[in-house]
Amino acid sequence: MLPIAEAGPDEMNKLLEKMLLGEMQAWVAMQDKDIAAMIITMLSTEPGTETRNLLLYSLFGYSFVRSETWRAALATLQQFARELGCAEIIAYTKVERVIEIAKELGANLDYRLVKMEV
């Protein structure tokens, strides 16, 4: 998994293709009539149980984003996830600020992503 901030032109073109095909969605969070953040989501299906989840693939704040802006964005994403029949909204990150935001919004932070090279 390559962080989007480290993606090169080929990876960015793949992401654009998925957005154009409707496989990924780009969202903006507005604050004071300005774009404050961008969120990219996609449907993720757990292979064993076929449970559908909405994956927060990427999150970027253009400036400081207030708590109420994040809460409004989350409410919109929760509604979208319900419409898709998702059980949960999921994400993975190593960015401390994103972890702080998730905690503030009431996310369960007990799980860890384990990666090993092959």
C-alpha cells in the first residue's frame, strides 16, 4: 500500500481512472465557504464474510479543520455508507493528526494494521 502522498504519476492515473469509473469517490469538506479538506472513499468488501465497508482511502486538510466540520463530513459519509449497505466506515493511517481526529469522532482505535514484506 503506497500512501497517496508518495504516489507517482502511474498510481495517480489509476486513482483517477477509479474515480471516473465510480469505483472511488472524491468528497470535499466545506468550512466558511472554502474547501477545508478532501476525502477519497471506496467500497471495501471483507472477503471472508463479504461484509461491505466504506474505506476512507485518503484524507487531506488544506488548513486547520474544525471539529464541527469533521463531524458534518462524517455524517455525510455515514449516510452514504448506509445507502451502500455498509456495516462500518474503516480507515488505516500512521498520521497522528488523523488518529486524533478519529478518536475525537468516536472511532474504535483498538485495531492495528500488520504489514510484512514478501
